[in-house]
Amino acid sequence: MKIVEVRESKKKKNMGGKGMMMVAIICLWALSATSEAVVTEEEPGLMMNFYQDTCPQAEDIIREQVKLLYKRHKNTAFSWLRNIFHDCAVESCDASLLLDSTRRELGEKEHDRSFGLRNFRYIEEIKEALERECPGVVSCSDILVLSAREGIEAVGGPHIPLKTGRRDGLKSRTDMLESYLPDHNESISVVLEKFKSIGIDTPGLVALLGTVTFLLLDYISGQKRSHSVGRTHCVKLVHRLYPEVDPSLNPDHVPHMLHKCPDSIPDPKAVQYVRNDRGTPMVLDNNYYRNILDNKGLLLVDHQLAHDKRTRPIVKKMAKDQAYFFKEFTRAIQILSENNPLTGSKGEIRKQCNLANKIH
């Protein structure tokens, strides 16, 4: 009798062990299936032709709008190019630059580092055209990036393939601007470090500064009667002219600078500026590099770029080879445009580019 009981007990233990094993196997299978489901449901990031199904005409509409606006207002091309740097270099490429100030928060475009930025109303015109075709589909951040690309082409630059699928941020990042955007008085080491923080190497930096130095350093008057590009406001260069002329400046270039900037304390709102490139001011080319090698750079960083051992070889190469300049410029713009974007369910698609939807 005892032998039978022992056998029955062992049988129950074995069955219990097998049951536990089955439960464990089922749990592992469930976890694996859940994990696979998470992977398959992962939100898409940036991609080429993101709107091909939801708004197939999106990029064509942006291209045509930019062409129309550029035909009417030549200065728009470089405004759009500045926009992509001022937006995408500050933590995320999410159109936070376009947001208006509120009672609680100063907008990025009102900050000193954004001095001279303008033509935001043309972004709104493009947005309105897209809303008529595909309401609530195309983000303002994609409009900002793609309009910059079309602006580059409008002034003779290369065609740059860019991914889309960005979504719009909900707030300005005004408090971060000084951490990300170099100032015109900062050393080349600081500028190099700030670009490096967003993944842009030394050739990329030199190429971006070659867009007539105004991606971050060309500050112009916002008055409507100014209609040219590639220039630096006197506010940002008088320290090289007064009280004494910087001896590193080309002496043949100084009289022109003094003529354009006759006051040691210029009015920031006045139309007082010097062209960065007097030869081809409306063309994106490599003439900038020839100028700074000839000590005709307007800003201190121009001089440093031409003479610092880390950047001078690249400057010399770009001065001789426009194709090399365009190659590095294309790569830098692509990196810049993909800086920490909001995608998938993050952010929103704004109804108006200057307002977050919660404001409506």
C-alpha cells in the first residue's frame, strides 16, 4: 500500500513539473510575440518621399511656391536658408523657430541671435497652398526644410535630396539659442565645437560658412526696402573698423567698408551693411573662400576660418574646387536637416506655422 502511495506521489510531482514547464514555455512565447509586435509597430522615422501616399503633390507645391516667391522677392532664397540653420541647429528640426511670442514666452525669432531673420510670412503662404491640397498633412518643419532646399537651387546651388516626415514642436526654445548658435564674436574653436555637437564636422562647417557666411553670421536689417542678400549689418563688424582698423583686413577693401559703415555706433534698424561678396552676391558659389584668403572677410570668424590650421586647407581646396564645396555643403545640409526630428506620434501638424494648435 505504501509503495502504491509513493508511486502516485512521484507521478503527481512529475505531472506538476511538466505543467510548470508548459506554463514557462507559454509565457516565453507570449513575451516573444509581444516583443515582435512592438518591433512591427515601431513608428516610422524620416524617409524619402514621406508624403507620396498622403499628399503626393506636396514637394511639387513647395517647389512651385518657392519659385513664384523668389521671382517676386529675390531675398527670400537666403532667408529660407538661414531658417534651416536657426531652426534645425537648436536641439531639434521641428519648426520651433516659426512660433510667435506669447505672454509667457519669447519666440526664438525675437531673440538677439535671430537678428535680421524675416520673410516668415512666405512660409505661411506655402502652408496655405498645401492646406488647400492636403489639409492637416504636411508639417511646417518639412516646409521649412524643403523651402530651404529649393532656395539653395534658386541661387545656383546643388540639388539636395532630403528626407521628410518631420512633425512640429509645441514650444519655442529661446532659452537654448545661445548654447547652440555661435555669435559673430566667438572664436573658430567655439564655432567648431558647436557644429560638432550636432554632428557636423570641420569640412561641413567650412561649407556652411561658405554660404556667404550668413547661415549664422550675416545679420541684416529687416526693413522692407532692403532686397538683396549675402551681406553683413554694420552692427556686427564696426569693431573691426573703429576706433582703429583691424590690420588683418585687406587695405584695398577697407575704404569700401568705411563708406558703408560711417558710424562707430550704427543704428541696428538702419539699412547699413556691407556685402560679403561684391562679385556674385546673389549666387551660391565658392567666391567667398577666395575673398577670405585675400583677407576680405568681414567678420572675425572669416579671418580665423582662412588662417586657422584646422580650416585653412579646406578653405583653400574649396576656393579651387566648387564641386568639392557643393559636395560638403550637401552633406552638411542633410545632417542639419535630420537633427533630432520629431516623428511618428511626437509633436503635431500645425494648422498655422506661427502657432501651436493648442493656441487655436
